[in-house]
Amino acid sequence: MNLPNALSTSRAFVLPVILLILYFWGSTRTARIAADALFIGAALTDFLDGYLARKQHLVSDLGVFLDLTADKTLVGGILIGLVAFHEVAAWIAIVIVVREFIVTGLRSYAAACGWVIAARAGGKLKTVVTLLALAGLIAGNTPVHTLATVFLWLAAVLTVLSGAQYCFDAAPMLMKRSVVIEKK
């Protein structure tokens, strides 16, 4: 396994550690700092793995799969954990997680049809805002927590908008594909 793939995979393995820290010791400031440091480190690997893969010419189908899976696992897992800990409204987590399933499904279907639905600026902005919001929420009851809550609401809005953009981008492929299926 190369370094970019190892970095991607590490995000999935750090998730249960973060959740265990928050579950057992989340009421202490030290635990919150430790969990947040792990989350921020994992979030930074999201940017680092892609950069290294491109720079070292190690981009592969496996790497793309590991990166996307680790991203969805980390963000979805943290959101669900924060809902369980009564720190995030369930509807926000549902909006964000469902959008990830829809977009991942559309991109997978497109790839199977020989199409590419590239990542857009709105999706990248949504990711950054979501990661910042989650880092602030993991930090706990601090002044940052209020700002993080605002960022999470912004992330929910960006999630819907970027999800709609992916659906719009996929529409020609879906329309063309449905015509081909109907002709058979």
C-alpha cells in the first residue's frame, strides 16, 4: 500500500477512536482536545492524500475508492456520533449523509456508463465548511462551538446546493441512458 492510500485508510480507523474518546470522556476538556486533534489530523489527510497521489503519480481506482470511502465514513460517523451525543440535530446529519449517498451513487453510475462527473467547487467548499464545523463541535462547549453551529447550518445549505448541482450535472447522462434502456 502506498502512502496516499495509507493516509486515506487511516481516516476510517481513527473514527472509532474519536467516538470512544467522546463517549467515555467527552465531558472533560482534555478528551475534547484529544478528539479534536485526531479529527483535525484525519481531516488534513483528506487534502494530503490527494496531493501526494497526484504529485507522486500514484492516482489509482483503488486510491479514489479509499479516499471517497474514508471521507464519507469519517464525516458520516462523526455526525451520527454527535447526534447520539445530542450535540447535532438529526435532520442536519440526515441531509448531509443522504446527499453523500446520492452523489456517490450518481458518480458511481456515471463511471459505469463511461461518464465522469467531476468534483465541483461547491462540493469542495461544502467539504471544507463541514470539516470546520465538525472540528468546532468536537471541541465542545467553547466560544468556537457557537461559530461551529453556524458553520454546520451553512454546511447543510451548501450540501443541498452542491447535491442539486451534481444532480443537474448527471441529468444529461441519466436522460441519455434512460432513452437507451427504453429502446432495448
